[in-house]
Amino acid sequence: MVYKSPRKTAVEILSTVLYKKKSLKSLLTDRVLASFHRHDRAFLIEVLYGTLRNLYLIDFLLENFFKNKKGLSPFTINNLRTAVYQLLFMKIPEYAVTFEAVNIEKIFNGKPAVVNAILRSFIKKYSGKGLEEILSINLPLSIKYSHPEWLIKRWLKRFSPEEVESLLKANNKKPPFTIAVKPEERGLVADYLKEKGFDVEFSESVSSGLKIYGQGYEIREVLNQSSFFWIVQDEASQLVCFLLEPFEDARVFDACASPGGKTLLTAALMKKGEIICIENNKERFKLLQENIERLKRFVPDVNIKPELADVLQINFKYSFDRIILDAPCSSTGVIRRNPDVRYRVSEEEIKRLSKIQKIMLEKVSRFLAKNSFLVYSVCSTEPEEGEEVIESFLQNHDEFSSIDKLRTYPHVEGTDGFFIAKLLRN
């Protein structure tokens, strides 16, 4: 499908994300992005990610201009939100923003006159004012950084107000595009990307990590033309594979494997052996298969076996030397990459997931051989999904001991927020 207007597409996708609770990542696919010219593609990405990162602030500024908000459709409200983002954060000319927003309303039989009136009033009040001036008023952190108040209250119980604000700021900054490569090829991949015009940095956390600055779609396009092993994976996620200490001829079990980053980096590190990787979601399993198919030629001596299965139902007649359990979680540690997460997650969801994580850890631990390692990880900032899961497990299992536990945060290490625990079966 070819989209003629990135603005219209932005409003459509934003409406689906906020009102149908679909993830932005699942909607803004490479297939969608490929239908736009380079400039329009960059515009679409900026409007969507930027609006979601500043949603509460935009709503706060818009609120006084509504006469009958209940009479407006979600589509019209999102049209106004994206228009305000363009005005305040992108400095798009006022006439262009207003014209396009009104035109979008006409196409969808919305309320063009209302949109025109609201935007003109908004421009009259804020025209000539910089973002710093607007933000200089004493706003609650929830509005200033567009995070749910309940989540900020949680963080304030564990961190100082200054640290919480640093975390909120980090969550609203665009992160680098991070990939995992074979450690021995990292310099070659970096040189290749630099030749293609990208700024590249070596990760300080892991010897397989590269941080690339540019449009993700274009970086993937260039990497797909190369003959290197690579997969999109944050540095914190890569740490899991190094803590696992995979070795040649090991038998590894990756319990929640999609999209396959940990499976494939583990394969690259161990060079020879067997990995059983399972995923219970059909769509995610398809993605896992695609990534394995793309990269298996780079790890020919590792027998990678993907299976569509539920970790809670599966059983094995043999044990494993290494196990990875990257459990399903609230994703509060990856808000900087997925700004829509903050509007979907809830305290009830964190409690529900914590129970599932404990059950999963209990299940997969049975398959670990003696004197072997299990690495548990979640991309969550919350102790119920990290420390408390491990503490609960160890209280009931004298045969296991904790070898290492670590946390990463966007505002501290500059990585995604992860909890990782390395357990030894004695």
C-alpha cells in the first residue's frame, strides 16, 4: 500500500496505538516505511515517536482550546495532537500545519472547521514562544515528561526526585540504533557502516555491540546488503548472552526466544553446539524463524532448533548446560525505544506478569543440568519482575545459588533498563 500523506498516516497509526492498544512497533513496519520517500519517512517517524513521547504535555496545552471535547472523534483529537507536535517541536510553518490538519479532516469527513479554529487559537497564544519558555512553568513531572503518575510515584519510592527526572528525560530521548555482531567482526562492521555515511560507536558494555546513529530503516537496509552477522539488540540484552558463558558443544535452551537476538548471539559466541529455542506466539515465532533463517549460515556448526510451543507445557527428556529465560514483562525498561508502552502498562499488569515469571522460572529450572547456569532477564525497571522473582525462587530452591545480579538504566548506563540474574545449579 502506498500512503500519499505521512501526516494522515501518522494520525491513523496514532489512533490505532492509543485506542486499540496496538504497539507502535507492530504498525510502523519496514513494509509501511518502504512506501514513503526518505524525507516523508523521517517525518512520519518523528511525528509518531515525538507525539507519543510528549502526549500528556500536548494534551495539557490543548485542553483549554476545546469547547466540546466529547463531541470530537479520537481521530480528530489525534490530528490535533500531531499538529501541535509539529508546531512546538518541529517548527513546521504554522500555515502548513493548519492547512494539512484541516485537509485531513476533510478527507475523513471529520470536523475541519473545529480543527481550524482550535489550531488558530493555539497559534495565537503560543506563536513566537519557544519550548523552553512553555516548559518554564512549574509542571508536574507526569505532564512535563508524559509518563503515568502511578509509575512516577513508584520510582520516587526507590529513587531521589533528581534521579527520577533523569530517568524520565532519558526515556524521552531518541536512543541509538544498537546491533549485536560477532566480536571478531565488530571493527569491520563499524568501518562498513562509516563508509556508508553513518556515525558509529563501539559499545563499552559488550564486545559485540555497535551503536549507530541514523534512521533505523536505512541502517537495516544497508546492513542487509552486507555479508556480516548482525541483529538488532540493545547492549543490556546482549549482556545476557555474555553472562550465560556459552561454550563449544554446549546444549542451550532459550525459553522465550523471539525475535531471536539472544539465541543468535549465543550461537555466535559458542560457535558449536545446539540451541533449542521456543516461542508460543505464532506471529513472534514467525519472526524468530525469519531471523534464524537469515543468520544460520553465519553459525553453521550450531544446530538451532526453533519450536512453536508454550514454555509452561513443554517437557524434555534431557537436561541443558545453559538456559536463558527472558521472561515476558511490563517493558518499563524500554520506554525510550517504545514510547507507547507507558500508556499500556498498569500496576495490575506488573503484578500479573510477576506471577507468570515465577511460574516460568520454576518450570525451566527443572531442565538445567548440575553445575550449570541459568540466566533470567526482564526489560523492566520494577523489582516485582526482577529481584523479587529471584528471591522467591531461591527461598524454595537450596540447590540453586545466585552468582550475579545486575540492573541497567537508560539514565545511568545509557542502555535499556534490564534486570539480569545468573543462577547456578549446585
